[in-house]
Amino acid sequence: MKISLMKKLSLAFLLTAIVAIIAAGLISNYMIDKKFNSYLISQQKSKEDKIAAMINSLYKEKGGFISIDEEEIVRYASAEKLYIQIKDNSDKVLLTANNLPTTKSAMMHSMMGGMMKRYSENNGEYTEDKYLLKKNNKKLGIITFGYYNSSYFNSSAQSFIMTLNHSFMISFLVALAFSLIISIFFSKQISAPLIKITQTSNKMRDGELECRAQVNSKTKEISDLATSINYLADTLQKQELLRKRMTSDIAHELRTPLTNLKSHIEALLDKVWEPTDEVLEGFHEEIERLIKLVNGLNNMAKLEQAKVILNKSKFNISQELEKIINSFEPLYKNVGLNIYSKIAPNIEISLDKDKFNQVMYNLLSNALKYSKENGEVLVTLKSLEANIIIEVKDNGIGISKKDLPFIFERFYRTDESRDKNTGGSGIGLTIVKNIVEAHKGTITVSSSLGEGSTFVITFKN
């Protein structure tokens, strides 16, 4: 049987609070009881000290106690519920005063050890304290005080203990109520946003990728989870848009050449056209377009390989970049474009040279395709601290703001790149990004529609 997170947290908080309250109550009660008993005993000792001092003041070395003195000692014994016995140095009993809750004869037997247990069971533990009977610092005898602990644990003390216990009980109930309220409150604070996140993920599972977890939590882990779920939803939604757009693009790319081939073949079958070299050349162009599209799809395997297969070697990137630019110069001149370079000399780096050439080929090919008439492309290489930076800047058609975040996504092509003569398969920049990141580098782009684009690659040296 599964229990909701809120119930689990509430029970856990409540159980922890109950254990803590009980433990605190027991420890506090034990310590207070111990200290209170010590206090009562000290008070008892203080009374005995006063009575012993009074007895010493009343006793006359040559006359003993007079009857008035004996009556006063008896009154003290009665008031304080004490057994008082006074003996001289020869162990002769000079005076006995008994006000314990037993008969005198029983007490006398208990003093001799005969019936102590029977009385202590009803009246508490029996205790005796002895003091010197002295005059002018001369020992004259022994004063014995006997009492049960119930005698100093009087009604006031019992009332205090009962009040204290009631206070503990009320405090326990109040603390329990507050613990219940606080546990429910904090459980909701934790479980409520998690429920929202779960609901959002369930909607995403059902295909509602536009939904987002609207969670405002001050708990870092929950806030991070909500952010991750929303990021996942954003990514899935973008991927879904790209998938639909890719499907539409592929259908469009396939439809045009196939429709052309179908109409041309129908014209040949209907004897409308003759199978001339010009007609067959048109067929060849349309078939080449289909092959180009299929090859673009096959390049997906290369895209995956670019992430993991690297054959690094140390080489002079300045010289390598010069070679690449020189190889592109004729292509640029044939279409009336200019390519320039500002390359810092003799920079060495450890990269996969073939993959690096593939990166530059893609970037320079794109610059060639999307430059305006009489356009210019500038390639820059520089070393800055521990970084090697390559820039490819053109003044071509540029990229719109709505397309800029997606240009590194596979199969994504901007509306301006759909021209049949220049449009590619849409994975060139994706391959570039994967190769750069496989080398622990970064690639960024800044662009304005109609003004050109600048691609910046940064490698750690």
C-alpha cells in the first residue's frame, strides 16, 4: 500500500516531535524531581540544625533539662514530625520525643531494627541523623533525629509536584498540537510543489509539451527540479517543432523532384516530349537532388561519430588554416566574392586535423552560399591567454533572431536557406558544433538579418 508523501512527512515530523517532547519531559521531570528532593532534604537538615542548636542551648550540664525545656522539645518534635532521642556519654537516654506516624513502642522496636520495613512501606524510607550534644565545645552526649521521608514531603511539596506534572501534561498536549499543525504545514510546503511537478510531467507524457511547472518554492532542490522539468519541456517542445519542420522539409524536398520526374515521364509516355539530351539532363538534375537529400540523411552516422572518434595530433594551425583559405579562394572568385584572412603566425595546437578541416569547410561553404553579391568573408586566427580563437565573419544575408537559437539543431534550415541551389541538408552546423565540443571547445554565433554573421570558435591550448 502506497502512502502519499504528505502523510509520510506529517507522520515523520509528528513522531519526531512526540519522541522529542517525551524525552525532554522525562529528563526535565527527573532532574527537577531530583533537585526538589535535594532541596527538601536540605530544608530538613536546616530544621534539624536549628533544633539541635536549641537543645544545646536548653541543656544544663549540672541539671539537665527542666520540664519546660522538655515540653518545648516535644512541641518541636510534634510540629516537625520527628523522633528525637537524647543520650548522654554513658548511653543513658535523657529525653525521648516521638511524633512519627507509628506508636511509640513500635518506633522503639524499629529503632532497634525490629519492624522498620513494615512502617517504611507505608510512610516512606526511615532516616536517622545524629548531632552532638555539647556545651562549650565539650561533648556531653548524642542527639538523634529520626523521620520518614514522607514527613518532609508534605502537602505543599505534593501540591507543587502535582502542579508541575499537570504543567508538563498541558505543555505536552500544546506542543503536540503545534507539532501536528507545523508538520502538516511543512509537509504541504514540500509535497504541494512536487504534486504540481508530477502533474506537469504527466501532461508532458501525454503530449502536452507546452505545459510548464508553475512552482514558487524556496526549497533549493524543489526549485532546481522544477527548473529541470521546465527545461526538459522546452527542449522536447523545440525538438518536436524541429521534427515536424524536418518532416515537412524532407517531404517538400522529395515532392518537388519526384513531381518533376513524374510530369516529365508522363510527357514522354504521351509523346508530348521527345527523349532529347536536354530532357534527360533535367532528369539527371532531379535525381542528383534526391541523392543529395539521401546523402544528407546518411550523414547522421557521421554526426554521431564526430562525438566520439578523434585522432588528435599536434600541428601548426596557422599554416593549416592558410591552406584551407587558399583552397577556397578560386571558389569565391568564381562567384564574385572576396575572402580575406588575419592569421597569427606559428600557433600550434593538438586537434584532430581532419575534423578541424571539416569544421572550416562547413563554415566557409556556408559563408560562400549565403553571401551577397560582391560580398566579403574575413577569417581571423589569434591566441589569447590559454585560448585559440577562430572567427569567420561575412556580410551576407544573416540569420533572423527567431532562427538564431536553432541553427545548430540537426536538419534545421532557415527560411532564407531553402533555395534549391544553395539549400543544404541542415546538419552541417550540427556536425561543426559536435566536433568542436568533442575537442572541449565552444562555438558561438552572432548575426543580424541582412547584415551578416560571425562564427567564433574557441579551443583550449
